[in-house]
Amino acid sequence: MASDTQGTGSFYITTPIYYVNDRPHIGHSYCTIAADTLARYHRLRGASVLLATGTDEHGQKIARAAAERGMSPQAFTDEIVEHFKLMWERLHISHDRFIRTSEAGHCHAVQVVFEKLKANGDIYLGEYEGWYCVPCETYFPEAELVEGKCPDCGRPAEQITQPAYFFRTSKYTDRLLRYIEEHPHFLLPEFRCNEVLAFLESGLRDACVSRARTNWDIPVLSDDTQSIYVWFDALINYLTVAGYPDDTAKLDTWWPPQVQLVGKDILPRFHATLWPAMLMALELPLPETIFGHGWWVTDTGEKISKSKGAIIDPYDEIRTLVSISGCTTAVAVDAMRYFLLREVTFGLDGSYSTEALLARFNADLANDLGNLLNRTLPLVERYLEGQVPEPGPGAGGLAEQIAAARSQTETALEALDFRTALEAIWTLIAATNKFIDTREPWRLHKEGKRVELAAVLYDVLDCLRVAAILINPVMPMVSQEIWSQLGLEEQEPAWEDCEAGRLVAGTTIARGEPLFPRIDLQRAQQRLLVAQQAEAGAEQEGSAQMISFEQFQKMDLRTGRVLEVEQVPGTDRLYKMTVDIGEQQPRQMVAGLAQHFSPDELIDRMVVVVANLEPATIRGVESNGMILAAGEEVPLALVTLDRDCEPGQKVR
């Protein structure tokens, strides 16, 4: 269990490495956010943490996807890997190691493992005859196919007969059954463990661990006709990260992992059977806990996955949340993290919808946490000159609730029960809001009861401080912002400080803009419906919808010169720009360029502007026009001119 470190020593946690045949989606993000939350929690408790994630890059599926793009497998994977790295950066993932299976060090580790097991007789040469699913990179006996198709992704399986090496998985069936029975926390959740036990009791077959040599796999050193099977290769990444086989000191520090998170679909066949059997054959300790989490499904019940063709990009959802709520991107990211871990018990499937995200944003973040912060700090400014008061007699009225929240949060996180952990924190937040309503600090001020007033506001500020620490693993940027607004920037949050009375008196608060602007859900629903209808229309008419020349002529495209650029306050991506487009007065425009262009790169540049775009107010700033840039997800380049011309020239 995660609690084995007790806040000290080392804590090694892994996600599965993700297959790079396409870009990351919300399923990948869910698992990685959960792992990041545990890593941040243990860092707050003082442990040395190794959080590993990465990409699985070998196999026929990759080679075929690359060929379809007219690229080499290496160039293709290099490109896709950057999307994963960018997504983890955007989602505030604090990984310590990003491993790629195409790395030379990993290929070396895989070959060492293969040859070691071959030498001791656990890998032997035979002949594989059966069915293979290329999209899932998985061999299946005919009995497991569904009408000749893969039981996992539903695509046609291919029948093959070829020489291959096999790993004696069957040899370890009884030993693995005993291990699971003797270690109740090895496979979680419990109902997944029962599924694995049923799978084991039916008897393990020896696993095919090689195939005919290809140019995009790890070769078998002792047989140049064979490549190592991609799943055997992928599982060894956890050992590679920990220093196997050459860095024994590192291996001693980190092995075995405390927690390995995987999707429920790869638990029985690979991580709960093949993987521990491989470790037993290598005479290495098994991970303390392997946890099989559930899937996110669409509102129609379909699994969100690349092989199924149903994908939700979490950053698209985050941008929608920013657009609808007006919160910052950093806050929206943390809101997404919160939603995914609060909405459904970790281990079960959950149904994803944008509407549910917006509702959770309003109910929990705007109404509860945001309301607590927004109502408390103005009272401190108004009644106490913006300074944290001395506790005074009667303070500590929420100490019991603080202690309960910390204890329950710890217990839940050790059990990987993120939902219960967040419910415990929100119970504290609700109790603090009720405490304000009951104690009525505005009444105490009116009656001149300054000592009682100070005691009440101290308790509320102290609860906000504790709440900021408790939510830090899940919502690191929101936690940091609350910490800053409490005037605590000079202090480092630590889990041991989740106790009542540790807020230092005399600290000056620094109230900022509301973190969670309340959403008008009815208007938001209308916007989402319009967007869905537009998307459906675009799909019906093709991705490159045709317009007439008359429609094009309605667009007023003009040249413009950028005169001034400044950041929109409270945002990390928006510039307020003054642009001369040949009119008597320059235009003011808001553009999402701040994360990709410095002001110096923009000032005095000639750009192309949509001059007849309907004015809009963005984060409180009026925008009259749009600057054109290339790039589907992010602005990669401005649309500029190759010759000098005056502002205001028609672009046609």
C-alpha cells in the first residue's frame, strides 16, 4: 500500500507507458493525474519520490501508422511523444522520469532480461500458431475471438504461424496464486483482484514473447531472425527507470515500486500475470500494489480510447471551461484534475460530459471553496486592516474538523480513494462556511466585539490554510494561489502543518481576483448545444466546408501594424494589443498569444486582421478584431506580409 513509506524514505510510482500511435486523450490523463496526485502527496509528507511515465514506441501498429503518414517510425514517434510531454506539462504533471522504449538504455535492459531468462530456461523456442490483433498488439487463442474479431477493440484479427520464443508463464501460476492470497494489497481494487484470480485459476498459457524480425522492434541478441514482443519490452520499462540492470545502487533505492497504476483492460493479461511472473523469474521483489483503474466512457457508454476511435482531448475541455467561466487556464486545469478524481470512485468506470464538469465547477469550486475564500479575505481587509490576527481566547473552534479532515484524507489517499479524500476536504470547507454563517463576524464587528471577531476570522483563515495544503496534491496551482492570497508565499506548505493554530499572526493577506467565477449553467448549456450542432454540421459537410465567393467577400481582412502589447491582468495567455489598421483611431484587440510570443516579437510587426468581426469582451477587456495566426491547437506563426505596405490595405 501507499502508506508503507509513512512519509519518509522512497516512494516509486508508475503509470503505464502509453502507446504512441496517436495523441493523448482523457483516459491517459486520468491515470497520470492520479499518479501525480499520489506523488505530490508523498512529497508533501517528506518522502523522496520517483514518478515515472512515458511512451511505448515499438510494434507493427506504430510502423503502420508511420507509413500511413509517410514518415519513418522514429520521426513519427518523436512527433507524437512531444504531444504527450506537452499534455503533461499543461496538466501540471510533476513526473521525475519520462521514459521512451526507443531509448538505448531501455533496449539494453530488455535484451539483458530476455537473454537471462533464455539462459535459465524460462524462455524457449517454439512455434506460434494462432490469432494476432495488430491494433492491440496482442495474441489471442481462437476461443477468445468474437466472430473472428479482437475481443478488446472489435477489429479483425490476423491468423499467423511462425517460429517464436515463449516465456514459461504457466510455471508460475501456482506461485502467483499463493502470492496474491498472502498479499491482499498486491492487486487492487478487490473486485479486480477477484477477476485476476479467476483468470489464473483457469490456468496460464506460456506467453509468446517474440516474433519475426522487423525494423521497428528490439532484436533478440542471440537470434537475428526474431524481435522481442512489444508487451514484454514495454513491461521492463519499470525496471529500466529504477536502474536495472547496471545501476545497482539506484535499483536498491527504488525497487520495488510502491504503486503501479494501470487501466483495467491490461491488468489480468499483462500486469497481474505476465509481469509478476517475469519478476519471479528474475528473482526480483514484486510491486507492493498494482491498481487497475476504470475507464471514462462517453454518454453513450462507449469507452474513450484511440483504438475505439472515441477521443476526448482534456485540453479542449479545459479551453471550453476557460471560455465559459472566465477563469484562468491554470485554474481550469486544476478544476479538470479535481473533476476527474471527485466525480467517480477510482477503480470504477465514469461517464464523462462537459456539462458534468461545469456543474461540478459551480457546485464545489465556485459555491464552496471559492465562496469561502471570496467572503473571508474582504472581511479581514475591512475589519482587521488586512492582517492575520492573534488567535485570542475562543480560537480553535474548527480544530476538531481540521484534525478529522487530515486523518480522513490521509487514510483515503493511502488507499487510492481520491473521491473520499476530496469529500473529506470539502466537509471541512462546508463546516468553515457554516462557521462563518453561525458566528456572524459582521455582527461581532458592529457590536464592537473585536477579540471575538479576531478569534473567528483567525479560525477561518487557518482552515483556508489547511485546505490549501490538503488540496495541493490534486489542485497544485489553485493551492498555490490560495497560499499566496493568504500572504504565505515565503513559507513552503508541508503536510505536517495540517494542524489547527499554525497560521502565523501578523501575516498580511494579498487578496486577488476570484478564482472560480460562477457559471450561468443555462447559458452555458445553450453555448454547448450550438457548438455541438456546428460540429455535427461540419462533420456532415466535410472538414473543409466550402463557402461561396460572395461569402468570402463579406470578410474584411486588412493589414495592420502592432503598436502596443501588454498582458491582460490575471491571465497567462492573453495580450491586449493596439493595432493600426488604417483607421482614424487604432483598434484594441485581445489575442491568445502570450504563451508563444514575447511583446518584443509583436511590436511593429505587420499582421493580417479580421476587421469586421463582432466586438467581444474577453476577461473584461473589449476586443475589436482578430489577428490571424497559423496553428490548430496553439498559435505557431503569425500571418504576416512578405513586403512592406501601409496599414489598412485590403487582403484578398
